Amino acid sequence: MPREAHTKAAGHHENAAKSHRTAAEHYRAGDHAKGQEESARARGHSRTARERSETAHGKSQAERT
């Protein structure tokens, strides 16, 4: 279902944004090790979000035809 696919993609985008904000806070506080760790986590969420977005888009296009 496209709706469920888009909801999953949105969740991953939200997780990526949270991790990016957390990484920024660590960097701001001077904790670069934690910042890098959280940045890596954010990139993982971003990759997954992109994959889920592509899947959701494909499902939406398939329903339209």
C-alpha cells in the first residue's frame, strides 16, 4: 500500500533529522567522537529513508496505472 510505504519513509526521514540535530549538539559541545557517531547513524537513516521513498514512489505510480 502506498500510504504505508510513505509513512515508513517519513519515519526514517524524521529519524535522520533527529540524528543530524543530535550530532550538531555534540559537535557544538565539543564532543567530536559522539558527533561522528551520531552523524554516521544519521547517514544510515538518510540512506534508508531514500530507499523507502523510492519504494513508496514506485508503489504510488503503480497504483495510478
